[in-house]
Amino acid sequence: MDNKENNTSVDNNLNTLWVLLSALGLLIIVGTAGFFFFAPDKDQEDLKPVLAATAPVPEKTEVFDAIEMARDNEEVPGLIDTSDDSIEIEVVDTPEAVEAEAVPAEPEPVKAVEVKPAVVKAEPQYKNISVDVFWIQVGSYSSLSKAESVGSFMKEKGLTTTVQTKDVNGKAVYRVRIGAFNTKEEADKFSVQVKGLEGYEESFVIQSTITKQVPLNS
């Protein structure tokens, strides 16, 4: 029993010693790496004077001073143009040449424009003639609204009516008529259709004279 406890204590001591040694070794490695990393590079310091000595020195260029050159010499090189820019002008004094230039060109003849007279269209002339026509009188009413109502009813049946106003004994009478027809036969034909409608059996055909305008040549 005692031997077992002693062995356990020895093992614990060895583990603790091993941990301490490992930590110490790690510190040594980190310190050495930091020394080499942050230490100044002597080789580069030694090379600086050598690089400075071998660097090319820019050559001094001579600057042309035009004002200084003008003081020393009357002529400035490169600024005097010796090319020949002379222009020859030919003067003509002969009267023939002057006269030829003074003669103006003849103008072109102006073409006459033919103007056609405007055509005035004559207005047609009419004459008044009296013509006998025939009507179908549907009814005669003292009220205009009644006459218009009858006309609307006839229009629904396909018959076109006309409301004519007549003065009878000082009162207006409104006559509802269909027509006008040129012949009595034609009026009688349509009168049969009107008499067949309920309430309009008393309708009849009448004759009247109207005035029409016709052309003079007819």
C-alpha cells in the first residue's frame, strides 16, 4: 500500500517537472526568434554608403539664354528666316484688257407668261310655275301637340307626314297630311293603307296647287 502511494507521488512530480521544462523551452524559442526578427540588418547598413557612391550623378545641362545671346551677338541663331517670300504682280495697262473686263454680260430675255382669263360660272336661273298636287289628309286638329303626336304614329307605320297650319275664322288649325303626290291614282293607293288604320277611316284625298321653282331651260 505504501509503495503504491510513493509511486503515484513520483509520477506527479515527474509530470510537473516535464511541464516546467516544456514551458521554459518554449520561452527560449520565442525569445530567440524575436531577437533575430527585430535586430537591425548590418549588411544593409554597410551597403548604404556603397549605393550612395555608385549612384549616377546627373550631368549639368547647358540652358540656352536668348537674352544673354542677344547681348553678346547681334544675330540670334534659329530666329532669322532667310526664305524668299516675294510675290510677283503682273500689271496690265493695255486698254483692250480694261475694256474687256468692263463689258457686262447680256441679260437673258424674259419669257412672257401667258395669263388665262378666269372662267366665271354663271348662276342658274329659275322660274316659278304652278303645279297641281294631291294629298292624303289624315286629320285636322286645333292643338299642335296633337297633330305632332299623329305624325309620330304615322311615321311608325312607314308613312311620312307634314303638318300644315291654316287660319280658319281667326283660329289656327293644324292639318296632318301625307304627300304630295303627282297623280291622284298614286294618292288613292296610299289612302287605302291609311284608312285601314283604326281611328283614321275618315281620311281622304284632296287636291291643291303649289308653286315650284324650275330651271329656265326646262
